[in-house]
Amino acid sequence: MLAGTALVGTKYLSKTGIPVKVVEFKGDKVVLFSEATQTNITVSKNYPLQEFDEQKVSTEAKTLMKANGSDKSGKPGKPKGETLASVIDPYLFSGGKTVEEIVKEIEKKKLPFAKDRDVNNVKSPVMLRELVERRMREMKNKGSIASIIDPLLLVGKKTAKEIVAEVIRQRPEFKDKDLAASVRARLILYRKKGYTVERTEDKILKVTKK
């Protein structure tokens, strides 16, 4: 069957064996919710779907659903609590603010964990300003896979393959790692933190704060 003939709210399987639900129709496009990656995917009405059959769910989809806390029904697990890093990082990625401005923005939120927990969710008397500065240094010096992937997801102009290529370009020593899995893991993490994760029909990924 084709996506254009599917029913809103009904679960199907994609052509690759991923459980999806029809969210809505937008003109000649159909928005599907992937229960494996917990993201919305926009496809054409001619996109092939098949009736849901748990026996036909792909191994990759099962692995992702387990990783993101979904049960067999696709119901998301309980999101983990926020950390200061999850609040600080978006300001650092988007740029345009000084440390003082970031501190003021966070203070306005009056977050329950902001006074006694550091960026790793460990109790600490370190001042908020020092935490922001520490996070900036970590992102600049560590050069981790996540520190490269996250800004690209927030900008939202690249596909997963392009993000992987960019990671390898910046850090050739990561070429033997499963970078595609790292991208999927970051998407799952952002979803748990309450961000909206979208994938266009051209497979462009974008993460935005709700």
C-alpha cells in the first residue's frame, strides 16, 4: 500500500521494517512518526508502507526501540531528567551570547537542578558561570563525536551520511567507528530531552527546541 492511502493514527511498517504511525497529511506529503528513532519523517504519498506485523520488524528497529526506551507497542519510556549541559549546550551551539548572557538566561528558567548540580548531574558548589565556562572549554578541547554532530543537527542542513562525512573530515581517527549509530544515538538523546527531531523527504535532519 501507499502512504497516501494510510489512516492517520494507524501503525504500519516502512519498507525497511521500521514501525511508523501516520501523523498527518500535508498537501502531497505524509508525516510519519518513527517508533524506532522517535522522530517525524516527511514522505511522499507514493511512499510504500505495509501492514504492521511484529514478526517483520527489523533488527535495527528493535535495537533502536530498546535504546530509546520504547516497549513493543512503541510507547516511549519515561524521559530522563534534564542536566545543565542539556540547557547550556543549545546556547553554545547557536552562538551570539556571552557567558554572562547565557547565565542570565539559565537563571530566568529557575531550574531546580541549577543551584546544586554540575553539568554531569553531580552535586557541586561550583557557580553557574564557571559551569558555563567549563562546558565551553570541554566542547572546544574535547573534540568528541557528539561535539561535532550536535551543531550539525541543530543547524539542520545535512543528512545523516553528510554528518558522518563531516565528522570524519574533522576527526579522521573516528573513521573506523560506527558514526551512523552515533548520529542515531544523539537523535534519541535529544528526543528524550524534549526536542523536536525532524527528517525531510530529502533525509535532512534537524533538531529544534520545543
